[in-house]
Amino acid sequence: MLKGFATNKNIVYFIAGLISPSVLLDTVAHSAAIKKCDILEIRYDLFKDVSQWNALSQKVFDLNPKALRLGTIRLERDGGKWENERAAERIELFEKISEGLDWIDLERGVELPLKNRIIRSWHLFDRVPSEQELSEFAEECLRFGACGCKVAAMAHSKDDVLPLYDFAKKYGNRFALFAAFAMGEQGRESRVRSLEEGANLTYASIGEALAPGQLSVDFF
């Protein structure tokens, strides 16, 4: 646990564990962590063989039937492995995988008429947005009809994180799922403290961390 900081056990929050190929290769070793997750996020962009995508949702369900299944196809510019120049190909792929998922994560700028619950996400690897920018994003999510909102931004100092806490206080209760935290070493604490400030969703690793500053599921 982070030195000098602990989670408030009275707060109801969701832990989203990330499913990668390495996790599926050794489910026995990761079984306990998988069962601790309230949400299992399938990072489809990490699975190079698209022909195997249709089977992933059922595999993940079998690992933890109680967890909600969230899926995304993240571009390289958003911290993923799907090539940026192939962004248009995701439209049809999102529609195919959506039938077997409880939630879909759509990065800002992607417009799809999907029936699943949608988390609109915004990843910034150079900075934390201003309070005004964050509010504009939240209002954009609400106009889109998204039930979830996620911001993950890079912090270079502890003060960089502060706008995300204000953001969580202002908009956290307007979404079914809401995450607002900072990446990097300076943002590690925000992955927990954001839950104290109004967010109800945080992301954690099952096995090797896939994002800078990411905490392990075992931390929680």
C-alpha cells in the first residue's frame, strides 16, 4: 500500500483489471487477482490475431462471471497497440465485439451508435488538462449520452493532479462509472485518492503494469 495513504473502505468503487495476452497465458497464477476485479477490461488491441477476438469475451466471463466485461481497442497515440493509421477499421470491429460486452470504452473523437453502455475516455501523455478543459470534456460526454467518463493524464508534479480532484467532485455523481486520475510516478496516489474525491472507478494491473504508475489489483 502507498506509504501514508490508504483507501476508505466505506466508499463503494469499482476496480477494473486489465486483461492482456500474458494474463490469459497463465490464468492460474492470476486467478486470485482476476476474482478481485469488479470489471475486467479486455484490451483487444493487445491481441494481434483479430480472428480470436470473438472468443475473448466468453473466456473472460469464465474467469470471473461476477465481473462486468469492458472492451476497448486503443490506438498507439492513446497508449495502445492498434496502429494509428488503421483507426477507421475499429468502427466495424467495435460493433462486432460490443454484443458480448457489458461496456465499451470509446476514446474521445470516436462516434459510434452502440447499444452497450459507453465510457468516453481521454488519455493525455504530456499533461493534465485545465479545469475548463475537463469540464468541456464531461459536458461532451453527457451530450453524447455516455454513461461513463474517464480521464487519464500525465502528472509531472503532485500539484498537477489537483484539477482532477476538483473534476471528480463536480462530475463524479453524474455518471454510472467515473475515473479521473494521473499517470506516472507523481500520479500513483491519485489512482486511490480520486476515489475519495468523487470518482468510483480506478484501473489496476493483473500481473505486469500496462500503464505508467499503475498499481496492482493486489494493492486494493
